[in-house]
Amino acid sequence: METTSKINYGHEGQNLEFKTSFYISAGNHDMDQQFVVFKAACAMMNAEGGDIYIGVNDSGNVAIGPHYGVRGDIEKMSKICTNDAYARYINQRINTYFFDAKYVHGLMFAEETDSKDVVRIRVKKADKVVYMHELNSTARLAFRREGASSQSMNKAMIAQRENELSEEKAKSSASRKGEIIRLRIQEAIERKQKIAIYGYSSSNSDSKTDRIVEPICFICDGRSIWAYEEAKEDSDPLRQFRLGRIENVEVLDEPSSHEGYYKPACVDAFEWSRCTKPSIHITIMIGPSAKNRLVEECPSSVNFLSDNGDGQWLLDADVHNIAPVKRFCQEFKDSITVYAPEELKKALGLVEQVEIKEESKINENTGFEVKCIRERIKMAFTILMPRLSKKLNLRLAAAV
């Protein structure tokens, strides 16, 4: 087999396959080479897609010779004399080897390249398991790309792939839905119009309700909106709505009418918002897993965390509502230490955990009562030492 080194297509891998011919196997001339080519395409469709180059050998070089490559294939086909006709023929052969060929035609397509000696088959990822069959057989076969090879899929692998695709569809659908909701809200904010929020899941009432609000702005890096709800004028009309809890949004043909009452949102560590400053002070020492969960669910909390230096993190902040803090602490009850507030410790049954024990003893000579405050001092050191240490390091660095 002759080759030319002017062009090299790299190395075969997860998304790249080389075949010297669409007709004749380089290793076994009795093998159905068209099935081999389409097997690689099937495997790519059942993975992440890719490209198959016809007319390229395993080294990535263009294959040229009397029995190999695109030229050799075209010479064997009396009715085909151009690369374009050759590519069209490959596309037609999809009908011979694939079940649901109409669907497969939308996923793979053979086309000419800049080189007259190479034809490329572009393969897209399928959103369902693709099956094919050997020539003169009706047995359903499925393949999946594993590195540079195409592996046969058994029933367990097929079921796993179907589950993966189902989860991907659900995530994609939710993402598209979320983007539509976001765009509609953005439109209402720019046009200063009211919106109807449908199916809002409230954590306070544990129910789904429809709301009419005036969206003011996005908060929490776009994860929530700050809005004026006229129906709540008697209590607190300025409210936060989390986008992930909204089923649908409609922009109403009704202008916003309470702009004079708008106030900026004040967001706490648990991403609860009010127009007033948070008034409940919390001091909690949390471990790595609790810290990671908190930052993942409430990215704003990173501004209220300080590294204690021993794998523990101090959450020292003011919050609007104790309820989300309580839920968080209940989940990580065994790996946290609650210092404040007292009502949180009592609600979690953790009064014993950091209870400040005061012991008294009477000095026999003076009758003076000495109160032992060991635990109180320990608490103060636990909270303040990380901060003092940072300040000391900064001063030492400045002195140097």
C-alpha cells in the first residue's frame, strides 16, 4: 500500500476512526468492510459522536494504491467516478445496515474533504440507542465507542445508556425551560411590566401558588429575582423568588406601578433576601462536607466563611430566617458545632454541646466566689484566633 505523508490526520481515539477503504478490509479481504465502517459510526452515535475518515491508514496518513483508499474504491465502481458520488453512495448504504435508517440519516453524513483521496463521515451523538445489523441478518446489534475501539453492548450496557440519555434529556429540558423563564423575566424588567408566576413552590407554606409580581432585578447571581408583590402589601411586599421553583412565567400587558416603593435586596449567607438588614446572628463551626454543600447550594455563603486552619470552617454571619439554618444544621448535626444563637442550639437539641458551664467554689479564707469560665474562653479563642492569626501574619509580612 502506498502512502503520502503530506497530510497526517493524527491518531485514532474516542472521536476519531480511520479506514483505508469502504470496500476492502486491510487485514481480512473476506470481511464485510462496509459493516466495519458503519459499526464504528454506530459506536460513535451511542457515545459522543466523532469523525470517520475513509482513505486514511492507522498511522493517520492518506492511503493511496490500486486496492486501497478512495481512488481504489472508485476504480472498482464503474458507475461512480467522483468523490461526491462516492460520498452519496456511502450515505445510501445506511439504509442497508441500520434499523430506523431515517433517524440515522440525520446523525451521520459522508462528505468530500479538501483532499481528493479522503472522504469524511461526520457522526453526531444520538439521543437514543442506535441499532444496526449485519448484511442478510435481522439480529439487532448495538456498539459503543470505548477509546479507539468499538465495543459490543450487552443488555446491561444498553439499559445503562438508556438511563444516561433519559437523565440528559431531563436536564436539557429543565435547562431550556429555565432559560425561557429567565428571558421572559428579563424582558419584563426592561419593559417595566408585571409578570404572572405560575406554580411557585414555597418552602414556607409547602405549597404551589400563582403570583402576580413586579420584577425589579435578578439577585444571587441570577438564581433569584427581587420583586414587588402587591398581594402582600399588608406585610412585606418586597420578596425573593427563586427561579428553580418557578414552573412558568408570563409577561403581562400591565405596567409596573409601585416603583416608588422599591428597595434594594439584602442577601444573607443562605441566600435569603429582605429589604432590611438580617438580624439573627449565627456562629457555627462546620466540617468540609458541610462547607462544600453550603457553598454549592448557596454560593453567596463563601463571603461569610473563614478557614479555621484545621479542616474546619467558621460560619459567622447575620441571617434573615433561622429556618434554612436549622435545616442545614439538622443534615450535618454530627459534624458541626453551634455556638449561637441559643434558640438554634435548643431547636437542634445541642444545648449540651457548647453549654457554658459555670462552676462555683468558695475560697475558704475570703469567702470570695470564683466562677469558672473555661468554656467561654475556649469559645472566644476558637472564633477569634483565626482572625488574629491572619492579622499577625500580615503585620509580620509588612515588617519584613
